[in-house]
Amino acid sequence: MKQQQFKITLGDDLRAKLDRSSSLNLRSTAEEIRQRLEMSFDIQGDGHTLDLIYAILFLAHEIMRDFGTTWWGDERARSAFMAAIADQVMSYPINPADLAASPLVTLGTPEQQAGPEDPPEVIGRAIARNYRRRVRPLGFRSDNFDISRFHELMQSDKK
């Protein structure tokens, strides 16, 4: 794939943020910009999901303000954060035309597949574990996040 250079102007604050982030993530500033741009395109297609992403960021900020700690730093803060996210998710209307949902897609090996009789909570926990196994196998530090692997997994359903 041919790469092209673009000349852009950044304010001091944004440049400092990029420099800090690229240093923390152990990559060049150019690679940090490429990965952040790639992620922005990954999330732009679905308005409800993009809104939820912004809501989660806002809710995490509000938890920090109300509890004086991060949502992952205190059990009460975590419980409040989970309740806030659940409330936000439930605020999105379901289209009545979508109520006759298409059947569960069968992917992966038989032991990875969810069945139509599996409760949604079980399927959700399995999906979350799959995310941690496939995208975050090395932990939660940002320098271990593999944007290429994430992008590959997100694109695999579109093919």
C-alpha cells in the first residue's frame, strides 16, 4: 500500500498530547496518529455506538468527579459506573421492525458458538472474554493494545 505524507498544523496542546501518548504507547508520533485515525473510522459508521462511546467517556469522568476515584479504583464507583452504562444502553430505542431479530450467526468452533437457548447475559460474558482473549491478550496497558488486530477482527465480519 502506497503511503502519502500530509502536512498539518497542530496546536501546542494537541502536539503535547500526541507526544505523551506516543511515548506511553512506545510508538512514533506518526504511528500514534495513524492508529488514532484508524480507530476514528472504525467507530464512525454506527451513530448509536458512537454516542455510547462518548457517553461512557462522560460517565467515567462524572464518576471520577462524584467519587473522587476512577471507576476501576473503587467497588462503589464501579457499581455506579455499571449502573450508569446500563441506564444509558437502555435509553436507546429498539426499532419495532428489528424485533424479529435474525437468527444467531454461527461462527467459530462448536465450543465457541452460542446457541439460541443461551441467555443473553451468558452470550455477553462470552463475547467480553473473547475480546480480552483476542484483542487484549497481554493485559490492559495501552501499549499492549493491538490496533491492527482489533481492526482486523472488526473488518472480518464485513467481508
